[in-house]
Amino acid sequence: MFDNSQETKTNLSELGEFGLIDHLTKNFAPKLESTKKAIGDDAAVLDFEDMQCIVTTDLLVEGVHFDLSYMPLKHLGYKAVMVNASDIYAMNGKATQITVSIAVSNRFPVEALEELYAGIQLASQIYNIDVVGGDTTSSTSGLVISITALGQAKAENITYRNGAKPNDLLVVSGDLGAAYMGLQILEREKQVFKANPNAQPDLDQYTYLIERQLKPEARKDIPPLLKELDVKPTSMIDISDGLSSEVIHLCKNSKTGVNLFEEKIPLNPAVISVCEEFDIDSTTIALSGGEDYELLFTISQDDHDKIKGNPNMTVIGHMTEENEGMHLITRANTKIPLIARGWNSMEKEEEED
């Protein structure tokens, strides 16, 4: 949601690359003991002492990952941090630092980038993450954001995708499908606006879904909650590309099969309602929608009682022997093969070739 008509505009060339970096990062002050040197030198210096360092990178490209006709820049900055922090939490770690690099075209004034960085700053404050570096450069095709996140965890606590065993329980945090349906609503309203620019959308009934799409929250709370419950996940992954894709990742890495139960998949009532409105199957959305940024993990059956009844987690299936295959058990108790139909950023490019 970028307004070209805003009164105050400062051309990027007025500040230059280093002036722009100084301007956008002036409010980022390090908070963490592990940050020894942040922005302002040739490189950042971090000290994790006896901890393992976890590193992840994600790239967000305008027109592929976000649409500025309905994505406010402040929300985009916030979401860009969440996308990366979620990967750290999926390793059962604590996100601690990020670097932020952007490529931007000259259609963006300085004030637009201030909004973007305000979202980054808000996310870093709420999630107690230090911004320790980054880069800026010019782009000929809109906005590109690359964030590298760093985190820490004790070696014995890090959880990989390859540790699940047959009979482990499959557990998911939160609910699924809301972000994708929020996107469908925003895309629909975009088409309505194109047809009638004077139309005033009433989106109050869709608030939860739109917020899950525009301003998702990474599940920072799950790793410490599992520790408090004395539960060590055997494998874990975050749900960015849809439940089915992520379940298959765990199975392939762990060399197991799975039985995923349709009736156990957690859906918010708003998702069910809007799926009926759009005449879309809600299970399909949960399996294939993506961008939920919930955590999907496996635990030993011995730990079931420790999480039983916890409102933050739902047991949705169990792992099986690899030769039994990966299956969805429908509400009609039919076993069907589980297929990865999650979001794929390369599909659009392939279709255009």
C-alpha cells in the first residue's frame, strides 16, 4: 500500500547509499549481550559463548511474494522479520539478530522506506532481536528484501527435520489456512477496486484472516513452552508452504511415513466461513495454503500427557514406518496419498516461459 501522492517526498539520490543506510538505521540500538558490535563497522561481531549459532536467509520479491497495492510497507517490514524468525524457532532456537538488505527502485521516496524500516524496528523490539547490519542497492524492477536471521540454542536442544520415529505424534501449533484466505479476500477486493475505484470495502468481518496474511506472528512462544512442559520435539519445521508440503518434508528427512487425520486439523471458524463463501474446501486450504508460520513437530508418545489439553497445540496424526507411505485419513475414514501442493514461487515463472 504505497501512496505515490504523499506530500513529502525525498528522492533517494538526495541521501546517497551511505546516507540512506545511516538514516534508516539510526534508531536501531543493540539490546542483546551477544551483540558485541552491530551497525557501523565493516561487519557485526557476535558472541554466543557455549551456544550453537543458527543461521537462515529469506528473499522477498515484489510481484512474487508481496503486492504493494494492498500490503502496507510497515506491515511488509514486520512480516519480513517474521518469515525469518520463524525458521529459527523451527530449530527450537531463540532468534537474536538479523541483517536487512534491500534493492529498491527510484519510484520509492525515502519516506516509503522509513515505513518499511518502521515495521522492521517494531518486529525487532517485540521479538527482542538486534538489527546488526545489511546493505542497500538500486533495483530496476521494484522492491527486493533479503533478511538473514541468526539465533542460538544449546546443541542438545536444537531440533532438526530428520529426528522423527515411527509412532511419534504429529503436532501443530495454532490454526491453519487463515493467511491464505486473507490473501484471497485482498485479491478479490483488488479486482473490485480496479473495476470501481470509488468502492469502499467493508473488511471488518475478515479482520482475523487479513491480519494473519499482512501481519503474521512467528511462534516465539512454542520453544520455551515445550521446555517448560519438559518436551523435546523429535523433529520440527515451520509451516510456510502449506501443511502437506511440510509434513512430507519431515517424512522424507526422517525416513518415515505418516497418517494425518483430516478431522484433527485445527481451523479457525473464520476460515470455515470464508471457505464456504468462496466455495473452497477448507481442508485443501489448510493443506496447501501456506504462510501460516505455525510450528509443526513430532513428539514421543510418552510426552502426550504433557501437552494434552494445551490450547496452543493439536495432535493431528502420527508417524509410521516409511514403507507404509504418507496418507491423509479423511473424515469418511478413507486413506488417500498425501501430496505436496504447497505454494511454489517458481510456478509463475515456469508458466510464463
